[in-house]
Amino acid sequence: MASRSQGSGDGPWTEETKQKFESKSKSEFYDPCQEAAQRSYKCLYRNNGDKSMCGEYFQAYRDCKQAWVCFV
């Protein structure tokens, strides 16, 4: 698995995400919370769609989105 870009506790805006955001083309969409979203999808897949098993992943995604929306 790839290294965790959000592991520092600084939220979705790290030096890595800042560079990706600033270097993307103007028409390209960039979601710094995509990694958290993918983790929640993988959890659902592993648990046959049982949402009760993936609450922590959903919360991490919500926290990331909230931090990102408040930042922008």
C-alpha cells in the first residue's frame, strides 16, 4: 500500500497535497480526500457492504472533507 499522506495529523493539506493541487491543470479535479474515500470503499468491499464495520473509515472521510471545505 502507498505511504500515508495524511498520517501526520495535519489534515488533508500536507506539503504533498499542496504540490499536487498547485501543479494540476486548471481543468483537472483534485480531491485530497480521495485516499480516505478509497479506504472506505475497500472496507465495504471486505465486509460485504456491512456499513457498521466501516464507521471509522466513514468518519475519517467526513473529517477530511470538513477540514478541506473549511480550508478552502
